[in-house]
Amino acid sequence: MTDQIRFVLPESDMPTHWYNIVPDFPTPPPPPLHPGTHQPVGPDDLAPLFPPELIAQEVTSERFVEIPEPVRDVYRQYRPSPLVRARRWEQRLGTSARIYYKYEGVSPAGSHKTNTSVPQVYYNAIHGITRLTTETGAGQWGTALAYACSLFGLECEVWQVGASFDTKPQRRTLIEVFGGKVHRSPSRLTEFGRSLPEDHTGSLGIAISEAVEVAAQDETIKYALGSVLNHVLLHQTIIGEEALKQLALAGEDGADLVIGCAGGGSNFAGLTFPFLREKLAGHQSPRILAVEPASCPTLTRGEYRYDFGDTGGMTPLMKMYTLGHDFVPSPIHAGGLRYHAMAPLVSHAVHEGLIEATALHQSECFDSAIEFARTEGIVPAPESSHALAQARRAALEAAENGTEPVIVVGLSGHGLLELGAYDSYLNGRLEDDPLSDEDLQAALANVPVI
Amino acid sequence: MTDQIRFVLPESDMPTHWYNIVPDFPTPPPPPLHPGTHQPVGPDDLAPLFPPELIAQEVTSERFVEIPEPVRDVYRQYRPSPLVRARRWEQRLGTSARIYYKYEGVSPAGSHKTNTSVPQVYYNAIHGITRLTTETGAGQWGTALAYACSLFGLECEVWQVGASFDTKPQRRTLIEVFGGKVHRSPSRLTEFGRSLPEDHTGSLGIAISEAVEVAAQDETIKYALGSVLNHVLLHQTIIGEEALKQLALAGEDGADLVIGCAGGGSNFAGLTFPFLREKLAGHQSPRILAVEPASCPTLTRGEYRYDFGDTGGMTPLMKMYTLGHDFVPSPIHAGGLRYHAMAPLVSHAVHEGLIEATALHQSECFDSAIEFARTEGIVPAPESSHALAQARRAALEAAENGTEPVIVVGLSGHGLLELGAYDSYLNGRLEDDPLSDEDLQAALANVPVI
């Protein structure tokens, strides 16, 4: 075993293809349905919002999709991202496990989101689109899209959830540094926004409605989404493809446990689907584990049913684990994990028993994150801290049992713009707020019956 | 010429020695003097504040000092730091120059400061020191020291300049995440602090006095400094040593222009002294250029004289370019460049004509920084933006003249905790405030006559 710490692939070894898991599933995932007709959605239904290549990727049955050269050319400004052996954290934990973290915080947006914002903007750019609209909650996605737009010369317009806009001015400034324009949502710029009071604190659902409304008005404007859909998950698989190569560089035969946090599912799928392919092919046999917050336990307490992707009920119906499309989770700090449902492909994998899921309280996650920062020198995003907390549990279990598992954990981003959350934790102002049975049943009651 | 972008040395190629420029200077630099006797300072004078290894490094005549294994073991958690070809920025500038930036923002503290905090803490740790005190202004140094202390099990106590403490809560939180304790300076914990009103906005000079007072009280407590002194500059030379190797990897024979921002001088010296060695040996012939803010123009408008390192006049007298030890620069956002003087070794190199200096206004620097962010995807620290602005000038000049210089620019850190400054710039609230002749003469009047 090498004593190397960081496994940095050379640029020339960066993967040239994204991986599409659909054809490798033992059973095909259920199709999305039109919200009116309940018939499977066709490419034409998506054409007003997305360029043809993204629609094709949404339904492709190819196992590998080539990454266009101009996209690879941006990727290599920060990729391959490092896979790091967490030696100091292992020592602090006294574990016999070998822990590797795949770190996406090196990207311009500080998270994995750039992996999909860059191809999304590229495909729009080659069709002459001049402006993209989107929503952002925690702000990572808006940042990633603004950066990608600045590279390809598109305007970027971001509707930021009002409460987030008011309390996180740094995130707005970062989007502006990258040339994006930020509106507090609900804004006065859309019909839907104007239908709400100006001082409304907003929601992701409202912000989506505003961004979609503007995109639908003009052929040169389109809309971009940062998670959930198949093409977004596809773009993120470069994470896992790199990790497989890097693990081999580290001298490991494979992983025993692969852990990622899961909100909409794109970061999780990006890291784990390539490992799942290897598992389905019998090349290695890792447990694959999604970690979600106890206050938004989509996979562990939701139902696997057709539901809307947005609160307003305008999107296609997708078969997925859901807490109900009008579920509003408690305001935990991991804003990226506060989505009411889970990407259809991740949901399918869980339903088929290929992937497991668990839910954790945020205080345990922050505790792990601080221990990680004090040993590995990286302040994790609150989202990523969920994966770290689960890795710690597994590492302590290994210490007790004297086993030596190889644990791969996804560190989806840094938390340097979320230090307010750390301040709350360090000063005892953080509360755990698990979902009650009553609230769960009330939210599920509104899932449409298909 | 390779089309590679990032030149990432393998861990095994990380330099094993720091470089000491003193024996290579054509003439020896003048010694520091005791503030009372005006005689050269001896090791005994420094013993109450620093451990023996650091005192030895302060006066060593060895050209190379071995980096202890436990320090290298921490370095490789984030080093070798990347040298990156700024291809997109070059395109945006339309320049024929080849621009490479050496990026220190990948460190746990987000700046080059960790390069010296780690060895400083290590040398204290092996002598049984249990606590270190320090001051911090902008906050990078306090962060770096807190991180290093967390690794070696020392307590870290940081006196943060009151105005900075009040307006930058994120920086304080980051220090706390790394386990450090932050006091607003002036504090009630020291005699000197109590002599001032509690709501005083503070200064670096006051914070230094408080940190030194606490360290002097107890044999198990020592003090740590983040710039100016020879041993600090020594530790930073790993930056330039790596850059030399990486430039060779990139297929370049050498640099034509090496640019760094200069506040206390440690980042600048760390990048440029190894290049200066190669220049003095006749192996390459780069111009070496220090960039400082027009509001604190130490090298360009200060005088080369013996002066104190602190405002209170408690440190040894050092021969350096100075604006006067009680000079208070205007509150520009690059807090790390607001020091009244310049490291004696950098000052000596400038005085001997080995290095040049120039001064820029901060608005030009922020303009360059935003252009850089929109192409290279990194938000630079306001300090680093001074080096970028000067690199842009050189790149545009090259475009005009049709020359193809190789420009190496030091990017000492990221600006993710300084987004408030970017917000000011983007929204027209930023003012340039060059130093007036009257203020300069008034400050210089208080430099002691030796």
C-alpha cells in the first residue's frame, strides 16, 4: 500500500465519456408522464425548455455518452478532482478502515454543480440561445450556472429564494462576480411573482415557476435545472469514473462502502452509479449508501409513487420516492438536501434494492464536519457533512470489529459560504428537527393518485 | 509546447528543502538592532518568544534548510499547489504572453499562510509549548495558525483587530471551526488591552502587543508571527521551488517576468526568491516585480531606514523600506497589504536593485480580479488581485508589441471570505485613496534616527 495521500489523475487520464446507467438496470425505470394526459412524455414536450442534445440525453439508451471537447476543455480547469486518503481523520478516529474522499469543492462554484452547468450551457450556446434562467436555493447551482454562462457568453438570470437572498448576501455577490444577475423571488418581473406579496420569503417551487415563465416567453431564452433529471445525473458521473481510476492508483481492488449525500440525487448518482455498474458486472461488491437529513427523509420514509417535480404541479409526473410535492422541510442548513423527492434513477435503484439509504440528524453531521476540518483542513458543505457522518459511523464500527473496509465518501463541496451554519452549531443555536408522522402523512395525502 | 493547463507535481516531487537567499546576496543584509542598545540582536533576545529552531533559521547562513518530515507530511495534504496556465484569461486579453499562476488558495486556510504556520507550530510542539498567541487583521494568518495548532494539539489564541472582528464574523467562525479562540482586540484579558476603551476599533499594533504580553507571561506559551521575519520568508520559498519545477514541466526554459503582491513580504519572497537565485546564478533572467497598493506604497515611496516592526516600538529595529511605524493606511480591502514596512530581506533586494516595485489602485485590481474569475473560475483574494492587475498590464503590453513573454504570477489566496469587498466594487462603493505627500511626510517624521 502506497503512503501517498492525494491521488491526482493527470489531465490526459480524465474520462472522455459520461456513464448512463439506464441500460444496465436489471429492469427499466418507469417513464415520466404528462401531467394532463398521464401518457409518457415525449421529446416535443421538453423542447420549449431544453436544447435537443439534453433532451436526447434524457432518454438515451447508450451506455456511454461522449463529453464534447469544449466541455472537457473547461472541466480540465479544475478536473480531475482529487481523491484523497483521509489519513489524519483515520488516526483521529482510531479506525482500521481506509477512508478516501472525492473532493468536488475544487470547482469554480465550490461544488459538483459545475459538472452539469458547463455542458448545459454549452449545448444551449451551440443553438444560439443567449440567455438562461434558473432558480437557486442554497446558491451553489446559481453560482455554477453563472460561471458556465460567463465562459460561453450567455446571460444568466437567477431567481434566488427570498429567505436565502435576504440572509446570504455573499452567495448573491459570488453569482454577480461570475456575471450573473440575481432576482429576489418572488420578483416583480413575472406574472407569477407579482401574484404574491413582495415580502414573501419564497420557496424553490416559486422560484422555478418564475424562471420557467421567463424562459417560455422567448425562443432565445431557455431554462436550466441543477439536479433530478437524467441528463443532469449523467453529467455528474465523471465524479465516479475518476474515483474508480484513482482508487486503482491507490492500489485498492475496489471499494467496500461508497457513501454520498442525497438531496435531488445528482451528486449521489454521479459518484455511485459507476461503482454500481462495476457491482452489477461482478467486478467489485461495494455497499452503496445514500444519506439524507432526518428532517427531509425522502428515501427512508417517503413513498415510491408518481409525483410532480415542483410545488406548483407544472412539471411532468415522475416515479420517485417523494414526501409529497407540497412538503416543506424544516429550515436545516443543508439547503441542497431540502428537496421533497429524489431523482427517478436514484429512486429506481433504491426500489430495486441496488442501493441503500439512511437518514441522520444535522447536529451529528456538523460534529463530524468539524472533526474533519480539524484533521483534513477542509470545511465541508453542510450537505457533504451527512456523508462524512455516515462514514465516521462505519469507520468506528470497523475499529470495533477489527475489519479494514475501503470507504469512499463523496465530499460534494466546501462550506466556506456557510460559516453562519457552523457558527450556529458551535454556539449551541442548532436544533435537530426530525419529521413527525403527522406532518409526513399530511404531505403524502396530496400526492396525485395515478 | 504542451496544451496542458494544470501542472500538478506528484507528491514525490515536492521540495524537501526551503531556500535561504541570504548567502546568495551579493552584499549581506544589515542586522536587526536592539531597540535600547542599538547593537545587533542576539539569539537570547528572541528566546522568550520563539523556539530555538526558528531563532536558528532567523540567522542561518545555510542555503538550504531541510523541511522536517512531520511538516512535509502536512504540506502534502494540499501541496504541491498547482501552477496553472491561464489560457482562457490570455484569450480574453488577446495577448501573446503565456501567463502561469501559482495558486496557494488550495491550502486549508485559503492562502499561503499555512506554509509557515505548520512549521512554526511543529517547532513549538517539540519543545512542549502548549499554547500559541498571535494577532490577525484580515484573518488569513489567524486561520492558518489555528489549523496548524489543531494538528499538533496546541491551543491557539488569536487577537483579532476590533474593526475586523466586528465586520467579518465569517473569518472568526472559520478560526473557531479549526479550534482556535478569538478575542476582540483591545480585549479585557491583557493589561495593555485594558488601558484602552473597550469599544476601540483596534489596530494590528495593539493586537500584537496583547498577544506578546500573554506569551511573555508563561514559559509554556509562545508567540507566532505570520510575515516579515527571515524564518517566515524561508518557509514560504516552497512556493517558488515548486513553481520552478512546474515551469520546466510546462516546457518553459524559465520566466521573463515574475510578479507577486507584497504586504509584509512573505508571499512575495516565497514565490520570487528561488527565481532570484536562478537569476543571480545566470540560469534565467526574469524581471522580478513586487506590487503594492497605492494607499500603502512602502517600497515605492517609503524610505530605506531602521524602524520598528510594530506600532508600539517594542520589536527590534530592522533596516527596511518603511512609511513610519505609526503610519495608518486607508482601509483598503486588501488587509494583508496594509503593513507600514516591508520584510528586511525583500527591502534589501529592492535596495540592491535585484527586484523592482510598483504600486496600483485597488479599483484596477478588482477589475482584473473579476475578469480573472470569469475566465479562470477562481475569485482571487484582494491582495492577490494586485499581482493579477500588474500581470494584465504586462500581457496587454505584450499584445501591443507582439512579444511572447512567460509571466509567472503569484495567486496567494482565494477571496471567498472577502465577497463584501467585491460587492462594494460591483456596486460602485469602492474608492481609491492614494497616500498624500503630507501624510507620508508626517508618518516618516516619526522614524527613529539611527
